[in-house]
Amino acid sequence: MDRRRVMLAYMEANRLMLTGNPGIPATIMNTFIGVVIWGYQAKQEALPLRELAERVGMPASTLSRHLRYLGSFERQGVPGCGWVRLYEWEECRRQKIVKLTRAGQAMAESLQRIFERAV
């Protein structure tokens, strides 16, 4: 595997996510990549946010803030990316799981193509 190609793919993925979301912080872009990798796998059970936070490597409270930004709104009057939506987890209604919206699925597929070309 050519490390330079992988790093260039990562930069291309960042540029893609910045399109339409010019102020999105890099940490939130990394959170979205983590959601795509671990948080939403169409044929597997979704992870509760606490477990997803552990895999992404951040506190659950930070993950929740990032998911607000990645969701429909960041804060009052500031729209989010519209890439994710939170749902109650069927196994424990006090916990949440994250799912990609159609826009999030489209972004995830674009990112996957970028990274597939790199490896």
C-alpha cells in the first residue's frame, strides 16, 4: 500500500466534505468517517452512541455534539450537514443509535470510492 496515495485520498475526502460545508472542523469530518466505518453498517446491528464514541476515540458528550453538527442542525439557527439522524436504540430506549440520511449515504459512498482508489 502506498502511504502517500492513502494520505492524498484522505485530503481529497476532506475537500469533498468541505464542499457545501466550508466551516466544518476536521474533528467533525473524522467523526463522520468513524460513523461510516463503525456506526452504520447496513447489514449489521448499529452501535449505541457510547460504544461508537469508544471506537472513534472520544467522550460520548463530544460525539453527541459532533452528531448534532452532522445532523440537521448544529445549534439554533445554524444548519448542520444533514448526513446523520439519531434514533432510539430498540434494545434500550434510553440509548441512541445513529443512521445515515440519504445525503449521508451518498457522501459515504463518495468517500468509499475515494479510498478504494487509494488502496
